[in-house]
Amino acid sequence: MSSVARAIRPFASRVLSQKPLASACQVSPAFRFPRGTRSFSQSPLSQLKKYTESHEWIELADGGKTAKIGITEYAAHSLGDVVFVELPEVDLEIVAGEPVGAVESVKSASDVLSPVAGKVIKGNSILEDKAKTINESPEGEGWIAEIEVADVAELDALLDEAAYKETIDA
């Protein structure tokens, strides 16, 4: 048995002195999948999230026909503890830049402006009973309205995440 241990010891010390396997197996950024390889990524439209300078966000759903609207984390933090959310009525026709709802906190009240034109499909009924959801998850479960987008091209005029962060950092 001791002869086996002596034979393995030099091999083990060489292996342990090398870089970890994970760093040795990193894929080069220039790597391309072979032609015909199926990609599981979704359409860029299905994951599109844009922001306004007035601190609203809009995220297109699959297919790019509907979107959720809400306020940003920055806005939720600035408002403080949210106590009431005014949701829009179903089938309400909205215009970009016009109020689609309102958020009231212990500090102030603020209109939520629609980033694009469209028609309200539904409001987030969770917010009727638990307005604090906006504080807990403003860019997730705390969305305010789901709309049918009139013209997806309107999103081109909005800010991407990096440009939005520049406006709040300035």
C-alpha cells in the first residue's frame, strides 16, 4: 500500500499546484457556436426593459405586444413607505407621458406616467391590498399596470438601463 501512496504523491502535488479547473475551462469571448447549433435565447424584444427620466420603467412581454409599467427602485426609495396605489381602469386608452396611476407614500404623492401609448389590460390587484409591494419589489412584483402597446417603436426614444443610471448618478 505504501508503494501506491509514493507513486500517487508526485502526481497529486503537480495537480494541486496547478490553477483550478474552473479558471482553466473559461470560454474565450471570441468563441462562436458551430453553424446549425440551436440557441435558447429569446427575441431581444421579449426581454426589453426601458426607463424614463421621470423614473418609470416599461418591460415588454413575450411577443412585444404587451408590457408592464412601474416605478423604478430609485423612485420607490425616494418616495419612502408606500401606503396607497391608484391603479388605472381596464380598457383606459393612455398616451405617452400621461398619468396611468398614482403612488402615495408617507412623504408625498406622485403620478405614474405612461412611457408609451396603449390600452390598459389590467392593474396589479396585489397593490390594492399590499401597497408596500412597491417598496419590496418595485421593478418586479410591484408593477402598476399591464398595457397593450400601440407602437413598439416608441420604446426607441426611452433610456436603456445604463443611460438611466447615468441620470440618477449625475
